[in-house]
Amino acid sequence: MFLVKNMPSPRSGDAVVNQFEIITDDGRYFQSYDKMIAFVNNDDVIHLDLDFYKFSSTTSTYLYRFLGLGARALQQKINNGQVQLLYMNGQEDIRNVQ
């Protein structure tokens, strides 16, 4: 299975351009523009791109919506080692992430 959906606007509910949720058999991905930002596998382990997860306020807004977490909760998970930070945009093949 492979499904790509535009993220909905929190204000209007309309599809937002350049903000995507990608659903696969392995889990869910969040893509902002042409950059892969996050992957949540089927065990709910969060992986974030080290370079791009704080790319812009728009990316952050939709990342938090995708994860269902606020900024503080996400930072706490990062600090506690509950989120894996890695390179997801050319530096490493994300299909090998477990």
C-alpha cells in the first residue's frame, strides 16, 4: 500500500499544498515541499530528519499536527532519546530505518 495525501489546513480543512502525509506498509512519512521530515514506523517510533525538522515555521506547524504533539512534548521526547534523529534526505536510505 502507498497513499499520498495533502495535510489539511487547521483553519479551513482544505488540502494544503506542499505538506504531505505518505502512508505505506512500513508506517507514515511527513514530507514538506521536497524534503522528508519525519517517519513514524508501525511501532510508533518517531524518526526526524536532523537537518530539516525545524526548517520553517510552516514545516514545524504541520510536523506537530502529523505527530499529534506540541513543540514542548516533541522536544522532551528528543531530549529523552525517544525520537531518533537522522539524515533522511540523501545522506541515508530511510527504507533501512527500523
